[in-house]
Amino acid sequence: MATPMCGGSKNLIMRRLWLIFAQAVTISVAAIFVVSTLRPDWLGNGAPSANPTVVALREAVSPDKPAAAVSAGSYAPAAKRALPAVVHVYTSKQTRTPRNPFMDDPVFRHFFGDRLGNQAERQAAGLGSGVIVSPDGYILTNNHVIETADDIEVALYDGRKFEAVIIGRDPESDLAVLRIKTGDALPSITLAPGDSLAVGDVVLAIGNPFGVGQTVTMGIVSALGRSHLGINTFENFIQTDAAINPGNSGGALVDAEGNLVGVNAAIYSRSGGSLGIGFAIPVSLARDVMEQIISTGSVVRGWIGVEIQEITPELADSFGMPVSKGALIAGVVRGSPAERAGIRPGDILLAIDTRDISDAQNMLEAISRLAPGSQVRFHLRRKGKDTDLDVEIGRRPLLEQSRK
């Protein structure tokens, strides 16, 4: 017969059961905490930790993540496209020191002999840049970079060096064409359309400033059609604030796509370094000069043989003109096309065929584009009356004088 338990025994059993339950719960909670901290992938069907820092780090080093795209505002693709086509141009020239004037003194020669009388040879070195414009080795650069050189060496982007020959040069536009022969196709630059630039466009200047090595600087187009600077005979410069320094001459000015828009030519500076005013020859002019040089070795331009002068507001008023437009004929060369056509000093040229002439520089450029031998109608004002004359265009004499 079963004997009922006493009240004390029941309480003892209940306390033991509660103690066992509490210990089991404590151990389970501790185990879950340890596993969730050290091996969270054991929980939640193997799902990874949702810690945002851990997720970001894993994604940064994940081999499956594709390479990041070029950041917005970067011009690395344009630079990468243009850099291989820009070269360094090294020039050298042998010069002689003048004879010592004391060698004419017989007493001086008695004591020192003829040791000081011989002229010493000295090698002058120069540097600049150039742009490869065709895979077969034609290079566009500035005339002033190579005009006095005896030897020219071109260093490519990959470090190879080659002797270069002058195909032709044009001092009046300050452009020249060189050629190197490497035996393989060279990386060449793409020429932009002539009217592709606008003020405010981003441009990159590439060259070898001060001989430090290939350098890329960035700026914007500050102005177009800059002239009357006294740099070249034919001036139509791109002005930019991209840093251009000595050694950049002949280098590339490219747009945001890496296309050639100009050839770096000059800077405005009081210190010799960049002040944010640089000038480049536009690709439209460079292309025309380059094609003529490669085809014929020189540049052919139209010419009529006149001296021209700007028309100031004071001159316009004295001639009874409402605005100061056109170009004043200040002189006429004897035997020139202008003299044969009847053009006289004091005439004002207002138009060539249907093209209006705004100033003297505009007239010079318009005539230079005319083909020698062609007949062109000039619209002039003479003593207050308009008159038309037919002029046969001559060939402009080649300018071979050195750049000063």
C-alpha cells in the first residue's frame, strides 16, 4: 500500500527540479551567446552576419566583385588615350666661342702662345614636345623647338629614342613636321573637328615641362581666336589656363575625350613659369599646315603685296566711316599683284568677294587662304567712294628667317 509522502519531502524534490531547470536554461543561453558571437553562420540556416562594417569589408576584397568604374570627374581615360602619342623632342646644336681679342696682341701671344686662340666648340641643348599624328612616324611640333637644331632626337612614351628628320617647317605659323622611322606602327593621336571647342570646355595640356618627364595638366578654354599678340604672323590662338611651361612647346592640348584640339605654343609670363595664360595653335590651322608640309615640304599661301594698318575709331571718323571695320592699305609693293590691279595706299579694303573684312589680321588670313593664280574681286573704299577691283593672287614669299 502506498504511503503518502510527507510535505517536507515534496518541497525538497520541487527545489531540486527547479535548480536543475535553472541551470539548464543558463547553460543554453550561454551557449547561444557564444555561438552567435564566434560562429554566427551556425545560426539562421547559415546566413551571414548582418553587421554593416563586416559586409562592407567583405565586399571590398571580394574576388567576385567587378572593378569599380572610373569616378565621375576623372579625365584618366582621356589622358590614357593621348599620352602614348605625345613625345619628347631633344635638340642639340654645335656653337663656337668667339676668338679671344687678346690674341691680336703679339706680346700676349709671346707669353701664352696660341692656346687661347682656337675657337672652342660648345654643344647647346634644347627640349620640347611633339605629337605623333600618323602611325608611320610623322610628328607635329613647334618650329621654334627645332629651327636651329643640328641634331634632333625623339623619345617615345615607352622610352625608346630615335633620330628625327625635318620634313618641313612653317615659321609664320610656328609649326614644323618631323619624322622618325621605327619599323612598327606608332600610337597616333586623333584630331578633333576644327569647330569642336567652346569657351569653358575642359582641356588637358600634355608635354615635358622643364624636362621633368611626361606631365598632364588640366584647365578650361579661356578664350578662342586670340590674335595681335606679336607671336606669329598668323595668329588664331586658343587661350587656356591649363599649366603650360617651358618644355611643353609642341605638346598636345586635348579635349575631355583625348582628341587633339591644339598644339601648345606659348605662354604669357613675367617669371618664365605658368601664370595661367597659355596659348595653343588650333587643330584646324595645324592640320592645314601639316598636310601641306607632308605633301610638298612647304606651305603655299596667297599674297598681294601690301602693307596694312588697323583702322582706329579716329581713322574711321576721318574717312567718314560710321564704324571702324576693314583694313587700311598703308603701302603697296612695287611690281606686286596689288600694284598691277590698281590698289593704292590709302584705300580701305572692306570685303574680298563676299567675305567682309573686319580688321587687318582678318584680311591677312583671308588672303593667305586664296590660291595663287586665282582671280578675286576686292571691294574697297577710296576717297569716300566704293570701288571694286579684280586682283590676281600671287604666292606669298617663304619666310626663312629665324624666330627671335
